[in-house]
Amino acid sequence: MLTIAIEAAKEAGKFLKYNVGRVKSIETKKGEERNLVSEIDKGSEERIISIIKRHYPHHAILAEESGASPDLSGSDYKWVIDPLDGTTNFLHGLPIFCVTIGIEYKGEIVAGVVYDPNLDELFTAEKGSGAFLNGKRLKVTSSSKLIDSLLVTGFPYDIAENPDNAIGHFVNFLMEARGIRRLGSAALDLSYVAAGRFDGFWEVNLNPWDMAAGILFVREAGGSVTDFAGSESTIYNKQVLATNGIIHDAMLTVLSKGFR
Ligand code: IPD
Ligand code: CA
Ligand code: CA
């Protein structure tokens, strides 16, 4: 299955890269003026699903643009797909975006892929076997203090209405960490925590497809992933805190402050 996920992610990734600057139609989603979707997001998803269906026609699918496959809800397997993570970057020609696919078995993510076509970086993991970047094993950092840590976050599209303290957390971490970045692709943020490029990542409102592969990468690379209360996270939680494990408690303490 991982081989098929890699094939689908690479094919979709090449399609995305080719289509930078060639987008014809941009729409908004859920009535949110910042939440955009193009025919390229949809075309990428169609390519991924057609490859999966060719090999596993009876597996369930949960994909950002076409939703869940209700007819296959009895399947033990579910492919969780974001055909373009980093849509805003993509639409602006900023080369920070990826394709991400997670494979769930009986409710648990057992394998995942993130493919970044701009850097030709392929992140992969199978549960219990480690996480890899282009075949090289990944390990989280060993930073133990926030002041030595480079953190990353993202903001929800409904930032103006979202009650979840996104701005408050951002300001609080600015005061504590060495630096903060906002890349615009949650799947890459998580992959980069696994790869030791960031020490920690938090975000207040994500969807399962943003995190399905990335959460597995962080855990397989030796890190921790929880909600903001410190409980073990699944891809169906909205909040996520993913770290090297060592700074996890310090980040939880900052998150508990909210706007204060
Ligand atoms: C978004 C990106 C972004 C995050 C948003 C996501 P999309 O996904 O992952 O980094 O801050 O919350 O919705 O819309 O580009 O697939
Ligand atoms: Ca996404
Ligand atoms: Ca997307």
C-alpha cells in the first residue's frame, strides 16, 4: 500500500508543479473568503483516487475535495488524502506545498506519505518502522529549552472569528522561542518536525487530511503529538501540538496561557 501511496503522491505532485501559474478557476470554500480551492486541487485529487481505486477498489477514502466514500464505510482501510496542502502558497506561486496521503487501518494511521515536488522530497513512514526522507531515517531534535527552539505554526482560514486564541498563542510563543515560522502547509510543518528542521509545531484548527501522514512521521521519528491539554491526539482532533518530546511540557504550559 505504501508503494501505491508513493506512486499516487508523486504523480499528483508532478501535476501540481507543472500547473503553478496555470490556474484557471479559483473559488472560495465554506463561505470563507480566505479558504480557496482551484481546479488543480480537484485534478490532483482525481489522479490520486484513480490510482488508489485501481489497486484497492474496496478501501474507503476520505479526501479533502470530494469528502468521504459512504458506500465503503465498512472497510477496515481508509485513505486520507490532501491533494494540495498549501493551496494559498500554490496560487501565489510560492513553492511551499505538497501532496499528503495517510492510510488508516481499523481507525489507526499505519502508513503515510508527503511529497514535496519543489524540493523533490519524499517523506514516508510505516507504523513501527521509522520515518524517512528520501530513504534516510528521520529523528527529531534534542533541544530542551524554548529559547533554543525554532517553532512553526499555522493560522485557520476563519482567523477573524475563530475563538481558539490563535493570535494569543502566537504572541506568547514569540516571547519564549528562538523564532517562529509560518510556512502555510501543515503537512510540511509536521514532516519538518520529524526531520529535525523544527523543534515544535502547534495549530488550533486542522482537518484529518492535513495531519494523517505527518502525525505518524513525528511519532516514528521519536517525537510526541497531543492536543493542547496533553492528551494523545488522533487525526480527528482539531488542535495539534507536535514536538521533539523534550519541549512538549514547556509548549503545553505556553498554550495553557491563551490570551493572558
Ligand atoms: C491549510 C494549510 C495551512 C494551515 C491550514 C490548512 P490547505 O491546508 O495546511 O498551513 O494553516 O489550516 O487548512 O487549505 O492548503 O490544504
Ligand atoms: Ca490542507
Ligand atoms: Ca488542500
